[in-house]
Amino acid sequence: MILVTGGAGYIGSHMVKLLGEKGRDSITFDNLSRGHREMVTSGKFIKGDLSDTDLLVDIFRGYHVTAVLHFAADSLVGESEEDPRRYYRNNVANGIHLLDAMMEAGVKKIVFSSSAAVYGEPVRIPMDEDHPAAPVNVYGTTKLIMENMMKKYNEVYGLRFASLRYFNAAGADPDGFIGEDHDPETHLIPLVLDAALGRRKEITVFGSDYDTPDGTCIRDYIHVTDLAEAHILALGHLEKERGPAVYNLGNGRGFSVLDVIKAVERVTGRTIPVRAGERRKGDPARLVASSERITRDWGWQPRYADIDVIVETAWKWHRRRFG
Ligand SMILES: NC(=O)c1ccc[n+]([C@@H]2O[C@H](COP(=O)([O-])OP(=O)(O)OC[C@H]3O[C@@H](n4cnc5c(N)ncnc54)[C@H](O)[C@@H]3O)[C@@H](O)[C@H]2O)c1
């Protein structure tokens, strides 16, 4: 049995669906602070908070849980700077509660949702796993603290972990029944799709004088189903290997803000009203991953790497949910 924390959220719900398709039993553990019960389409659902160590220990023992996929966290960079207590409490203190419960119940395997935010300002592009980890916000710091903690727990308590550093998760399950629904939404693709649906008047492009071919920021978008597939590989790895695994998960190709807007226009056949805005503080010109290491070691390859395909899957869901 696999416990999926945050399984009612955007990425976790895709994970739970994929586990079901692979015939693996799962329990979603989510407090629904930012998730949606109806997005959990497979396995069992238990409403609970990570701070409830006793409940977690009962679940681990009662359901013979063998591994944890830990998606539950708060993940808004701006909010983490305004309300750092929330982030240290939920992402770090609750992470400690989860690891404690695992140790107590003898659950020794965890796949952790880390983030490109652990790197901070890029010193080279593409960014590989050896890029210096120097987060520039509280959110990235909380992810790095968790990674460091798990490294020590690996040495001392034999915890087996894989930490997957996602770049920008995007797209939706190709069948269109689950997808991204964050409140507030801060991710570019759903915001542009909102503009396509008329739920938003226009899209503000923050800065058009960056050192990139079209002057707008370049980011690495990775399809949410490709992310979920990497977790299946990670579970297989943890069955066999003791050593820590830390890998980037990105597309390896960057797309600019204007590339994304044009892809939405192609896919939806609608024109997106665009407004030029000032640069935002702390936005690097480019953030692009090298995912060569996970490809080499585990054979992982993104299946939905094309930006139009990513947007098509997101559009199918977005129209159904919000149209
Ligand atoms: N979305 C991205 O682009 C991205 C990029 C890098 C890393 N990540 C990481 O991936 C993970 C999933 O991201 P997402 O976009 O699906 O986020 P999300 O907000 O959609 O999902 C998180 C889920 O965790 C639940 N949760 C939060 N705190 C909890 C707690 N204390 N107890 C129980 N449940 C709790 C929420 O209700 C929600 O359902 C996060 O750890 C995030 O930091 C996401």
C-alpha cells in the first residue's frame, strides 16, 4: 500500500490516477486545504493533517503502508516570503512529523516533491543537479531543509528516499477529467487559458527586455503525467537501492512567456489580449533543467514534451472545469 500525501492536489491527483492504472493500491492523505476531494479518482481517501502523527502511525500500521509519496506542502513563492511561518510549519515541521511517523511505524521509503526553487539564481543553463543549491526564497529553503534532513535520516536511520526537483508542472491528464485548479492561480498556462475563456481580461507579460530571443522569460514546463511516471520509477528504485536519489525533472527545453501565449492561441483558436508590464523582482531570464541524469540512470523520458501537446491537455480540462 502506498500513501500519497497531498493526493487531492494538482500533481498528487495525477499520481493517484496513474497508480490506479498500474494496479497499485493507494491511500490519499490530504487536509483539503488546497486540494479537491473529487480529484481523487482511485484508491482510498483519508482526510487528515500531516501534524497528526498518531493518525499517520495508525494508517501506516493499519494499512501496511510500504512507501510514501509526499506531495503535501504549500508552494506559493510570494506567499512564502509574506508568511514564512506558514511555510516553515507546513513544509518543514509537518515534514518532520511525517518522517517521525514513518520511523515509528517502520516505513522506510519516501519520494519527495522537491523543486527547482532549491537552486536559486541560475549560474549556468541548463541546470543540472550539481548546480549550487542556494534558494532565494522561503519556499525553496523549506524544500532544501527537507532534502538535507532526509540525507541525514538515510545515513543514520536507513531511510530510503528519492527527491525529485520539479521545474514547472503543467498540462493535465489527457482524458480531461482531472487537472490544475489552484486558488489563487499563479501558473502561466492556466492563467492564459483563463484569458482564452474570457475569465480574465488580459495577460500581463512581466518584462519584455530580458536577454532571450523574444525578450520574455524562459521557463521549463514539464507535463504532470511525465512527473507521475518518474515517481513510479522512483518507487522501483527504492525497492532495490539504499542510496539517496536526487534528480531534476524538466523538459530540457525552455519556452518563453510569448511561446506559451502563442501555443494557447494555436490550440484554442482564440486571441489572447496581452499587456506589457514591468519586470518582477527576482525573476531570472531563464530557468531550464538538465534532466539527463534521470534519463541516464532510470531511463525516464518526457512523453509530452511538446508545448502544444501540454497546452492541449490543459485546455481540455480547463474548458470542462471552467468553461
Ligand atoms: N506545481 C508545480 O509546478 C511544482 C513545482 C515544483 C514542486 N512542486 C511541489 O509539488 C507538490 C505538489 O504541488 P501541487 O502543485 O500539486 O500543489 P497543490 O497545492 O495542488 O497540492 C498540495 C496538496 O497538499 C495538501 N496539503 C497541504 N498541506 C497539507 C497538510 N498539512 N496535511 C495534509 N495535506 C496537505 C493540499 O490540500 C493539496 O491538496 C508540492 O510539494 C510542491 O511544492 C510543485
